[in-house]
Amino acid sequence: MVNQLNDVPQALINAAATATIKAFEKVSIDPSSVPSMYHYTTIAGYSGIIQNGVLRGTHTAFMNDASEYRHGLEMASGIAKAQSEKSISEFKKSYFLKLSTELIELSILDHNPIFVSCFSKVRDDLNQWRVYAGDGGFMLTFDTKRVAQKLNSVQPEYIKENTPPPFLGRVIYCDQEKKELAESYLHDLISGIEFTCNAHNISQDVGVLAALKLTHVMGAYFIPLMKDSRFKAEDEIRILYWPKSIEEVQPLPKKSVLSGYVELPVSSVSGNVKTLPLSEVLVGPSPHQELNTLAATAFVRKNQAYNPVKIHRSSLPHRFF
């Protein structure tokens, strides 16, 4: 699905990849410091996740917060514009000026096919029960190390095809940190590409066009990790996924829109059964918490691989009526 890179010289792809990997290291999750990640979901969501043994990623254009993706684009566009005014190099000046315009003019139809699955570092959080779990849902606890291992195991095949690999990253809420990350990433990317162009006698026009394409593909992964500071209490972690082919995307009818999803490569397969790196199910606040606990336990125990999974009840006294 990254066919826009077909005409980009491999040397420039490698230069951009070096800058991207360096930036990824700043937002990647260390499982030793974040051993668990929590996913709040509705009763229907819980049923689907456990029964199918898969986690789904949602296209960034269909996220609950319609302004979320634009937040990162607008910030990056402003940074590019400021850099264009400060750059001495004509190569960099041309790149930053064009990038600032392109980012601000992107429409929802121009979104790259990045799919996201959201988690939190916060366990048993009242606000997330209210927002994401509906009338008495569930919180699923995932083993961060096992999730990361699954994603890391498939990364080489994506890199080989010049497709951004699956990535587990933390969401950034601090405006200053977002600014510093974007500035350093764009600087490293365009500096590496300019150096490579000079070393390989690649013209400025070709180099700038390639740099823009590479920014839209590789840099697009950072946009879903930049969120408005008003949401910082959620302390979010996200799996980012770029499908290798359109065949991976499945239709998902919703109440008023036809959405799409992909199955994320975090499941283990035994025979025809898929299971997830799940360690706990927390039953949310509800007038029917006891019944939901009974049902959740029976549902999980149907799968032998989930026998070690613990079933607990939320300690919050709040009830949804």
C-alpha cells in the first residue's frame, strides 16, 4: 500500500528510515516500565475480542475524536513553516515550505491508511469506564512485553517491503514535547536526504519531491501519537498499523457510517483457535456486575489458553443506570 515510494531511490528511503527509527526510540514503550496496558470496551466489544481472539485496529479517519488527526497535522505544518523561514539551505527551505502547505491542505480523503488500537496505562479509571465501556463494560489487561514481542516478530517483513512496521508507542500530550519531537525528526530527515542527494548526485527537485513523499509515509506514524493536552489523564498507549495490502481491511458497519478495520498481528494461533496476550479481565461498574462477572468468567474459561487469566471486579462504587 506504499506504492507512492516506488519511484523513490533506495538510498533516500534508507536515509529517511534512519531518522524515523531515531524518532521512534523517543516514543517507544519499554515493557519493563509499563508491564501492563489496559483496554476499556463495551460488553459487545469484550464478546468479540474474546470469541475471535483478535484485536482490531481502526482507521485514523474514523477515530471518536474527529479533530484528533488534524491536531497533529496543524502542529507539524506550523513547525515546517517556521523552519522554512529560518533555513539557509535552499534545499531545506524548499522542502519545509512545500511541506507546510501540503500538511494544512490534507483532507480526510488523503489520510494514509494507518490503523490504531488504543490502550491506557491507567487501571480501573472512572472516566474511561464512562467514555469507552458503555453501560457496564469490561477492561482487558494485556501483557505489554508479549504484545511488543508479537509486533517485533513481524517487523522485518514490513521493512523489507518498505512498509512502516507495526509499532507500539506512547501518546504525547505535552505541547513542548510534541514540538521538539517534530522539529528534531523533520530536521534529521531532511538533513539526511540532502546529504544523500549530494553524495549520489541526485538533483534538488528529485530530492525534495522524494523527501515530501517519505515524510507523508514514514512521518505519518507520529501524527496519531500527538493528542490534545486536555486528554492527558488517559495516559494512552497505541498500536499503529499500516496494512501491506487492501485485502487486510474488512468492512465494519456502524450506526451512521461504513467504517473499516484490520486484525492486528498480536494473536497466537493453535489449530484454528486464536488467543491474545491477556492477563486479566476487570468487570466494570454496573447494576449487573455480579452477573457480568459470572458470564465473563464462563466466556473466558471456554478457551484453555485463557485459564491463567484472572477475573476481577472494579473497585469503584459508581453504578451506571
